[in-house]
Amino acid sequence: MAVSPTTMAAVRASGAVPKAEYLLNVEGIRKEFPGVLALDDVSFRLKRGTVHALMGENGAGKSTLMKILAGIYVPDQGEVFLKGLPIRLKSPLDALENGIAMIHQELNLMPFMTVAENIWIRREPKNMFGFVDHGKMFAMTAELFKRLNIALDPEAQVRDLSVANRQMVEIAKAVSYESDVLIMDEPTSALTEREVAHLFEIIRSLRSQGIGIVYITHKMNELFEIADEFSVFRDGRYIGTHASTDVTRDDIIKMMVGREITQMFPKETVPIGEVVLSVKDLALKNVFSGVSFDVRAGEILGIAGLVGSGRSNVAETIFGVTPATTGSIAVNGKPVAIASPNQAIQHGMAFITEDRKETGCLLILDVLENMQIAVLQDRFVTFGFVSEKGIAAACKVMSDKLRVKTPNLQERVENLSGGNQQKVLIGRWLLTNPKILILDEPTRGIDVGAKAEIHRLVSELAKQGVAVIMISSEMPEVLGMSDRIMVMHEGRVTGFLDREEATQVKVMELASK
């Protein structure tokens, strides 16, 4: 019989917790959503004082299991044991009160509150009159930051913080609950190398204090650097657990996808045609300036640079999201004025943004509605009437081509995995038959199998004569997929490298000029 959350919290607080081999033990978990069996007889075990990485393709069931452990979902079958005691968590608050904290990939902070207010919300210290004691709250936050080696002002507004610093606030908040189990979902997806190094220092410190950390990542190098063990899920089932020292990268990929991926970057050598897009002295006040480059038909131009270099801003300006202050853009040799995304689309451009949830997918709408939105005023409209049958058929063909894992086109996009959401977003823009495709972090937060599929698709598009601009923070992706690489630093172009001469060292030298 499962112990109630309240009872378990009391047991935990009293310190009378029985010794158990595993800090956390999951057995026979099953979870089904309409049309989707997300977890099927899944098991998982976490030892105290270890970092346990959870690996698997998008849709493998990793996040579903973690949301069960965080009290967001209730399993249909199976049991969860915390320090040897069976427990059923019915809400995130239940999980927090019992020492299980989760840091989500999409951070859940309130931007118009201070750092300290975010950390201690619902637990604020009160003075003798029953009002929040802000002085004590700031002091408590400062002490917590000192313990974690985090250099942040407790009184700062969250809206003024970088993504990396918001991540630090989330970690501090989780630790403030004196959590025994800390779940991190893709914590480094938007961090620089230096910020990742700092995060790993904090993780190692927490591990040394006996905290068990579940680490969800798609980045293989992180697994070997930070994880003690890893478990692999595939298609909602548990595949196996190994020590990170016992396997190679290829072993893990084979476990994840059920097959070998022989070519992660299937870049083909294709004939490079005439200049399709020409950018001259493009500038956006106080953001970037003097950006000039050409992209030819069939060419993949990679754009590299550290976070804050202005890469994404350049893409948004070309597409009309933030119209340029000065400079010029020409398509097929003809100057064009682009003051809105609609004008960019009319000139044959498509833009896949770096944040599929915030600026890409419409999460509460279904797959069909998400895919068709960019072509509702185009080829499927006759005399003002939309051919619903024609557009549905085209979306079905595109969904099948991209291998979107969905029960049907009426499934809400928020119910899909991150990789499948990304495929829906790509499918939307491919339906416009673009001549210029701008990809900003096209494979961020998706698994190796989906990455290989997207890379293959980009190569096919280049082969068909599409001019591709690809922005990526992943160096292997930039080096593996680009014909040329443009490097940026602090809002300016610092150099170009041809595929044959490009190396990680040369790119980083230009990125830090």
C-alpha cells in the first residue's frame, strides 16, 4: 500500500527513514494518453550521491516518467518507492514536500518578481505582524547562493536575467527544498560552454552532498563528463542501464534508436548555383552592424558564434521580424524591402525559429492546424475559398515524409515530443516550397535519430537548389553540414571559412575575436 504524501513528508522530516539500497525505485510504470502508450512496464533506479542520465529519442517516455516522479502525472499502473517506502504523488507540491524537485527545460519562473521571491514563493519568512520579511528572505537567498557558488543579486528582477542565470535560480529553488532527488531536463540546451562548466561544478557539489540527480540530455559528451550511470528508453519501454565508463557513444546510440546510425551528417556535394540571397551592410541599431554575405542555390551557409553574438538577430531581421535599421537585401539579384514576415514569405523565404514553443508551434492547436497556417493564403485558396481536402492531404503527405509520430493530424501539438514538434514546424515551412530556408538551432533539444533525419532532409533540400542558412551552437553540426561558415562576435562578422579549411579551433578563434 502506498504511503500518502503527507505521511511520507512527516517520516522524512522526522529522519526516521529506513535504509534502502536505492534512493528512488520505479517499478512497472504504465501511462497511456489518448492514442499513445507513453510508458509500458517501465523500471528505473537511482542511487544516492550519483548522477543518472536518462537517454532516449524524443517520444521515448523520458519526460513522461519524470513528470510522474514530479507529481505532474499520476501513473495508470506501477509503483514508486522513495527511500524504500512506496509513495503515490498527486501534485508537484506533493513531490517537493517529499524531496523530489524537477527543473524543466522550459523554465517556470515569474519574470516580474525578484530572484528571492521566486525561490521562496509560498514559503516566505514572515515578521511578527504576518508580513513578508524581505530582509530575511534576501539574506536566506544570499546564503543559499553562497552554498552553491552562484553570483546573483537576490533583489534582481528575473526578467532582467540571462537564460543561464534563470537556470541558476531554478536550481537554487530546487535545492532550497532540501531535495533528495533533483531532476534536470535538458539543463544546458541554451548555455554557453563556460556556463555549462559552472553548472557541472554545482552538480558535482550536490552529488557530493548525497543528492541523487536524474539528468535528461541529448548531448552525448555531457553524459561521459557528468554522469555516473545512464538508462536508455525506447518507444516507452526501458531498454537497460549501464555505467557510463562501460560503453561508447555508438553503443548508446544503437540502444536508443534500435539500429546503427552510420552517418550523422549526411552532407552531399551538390552543384552550387547562382546567388539567391545577398545581404549588404545590414544593421539593427545597438544589436549588430555591417553584416554582409551571399547564399547560393544548393549552398548551406552555417552561422556560428557564441551566445550573444547576434546570429539569431540577423536571421530575424532578414525575415522581417525586426526590420533592419540600415543595409540592403536582394533576392535573385533584385533589391527587396522586407518589413514583415509576410513580405519575406512572398519572396520565397521560410524561417524556423530557435524556440519552437515560444515562437514556433501553436501548442494548443493540432498538427494539421500548425502545418497549414503558412499556406492558408497561398496555393490552396481559390476565389477566396480554402480547399480543406487538398490542404489536409498535403499535410498528411508532409507528416509521413518527416515521420512525425502522432496518432493523427488532429492530435494537439503540445502532446507531441520535442522532436516531433520540431518536425511539425519544419513541415509547415516546407509546404511553402521555399527558395531560401533559414534554420535557427534546428536540432536543439532533440534526439540523435531525429537529428540525423533533419540533417538528411536539409541535405536533400540543398540538392534541390534551396539556399540554406543554418545557425547552430553545436560545433559538430556546423562543421558537418556547412559548405561555408560565417562566424560572428558581438554583433559583427569576424570571418568566413570554407568547408575544407574549417576546424573547431578556427571557428572558436573567430568567435572570440
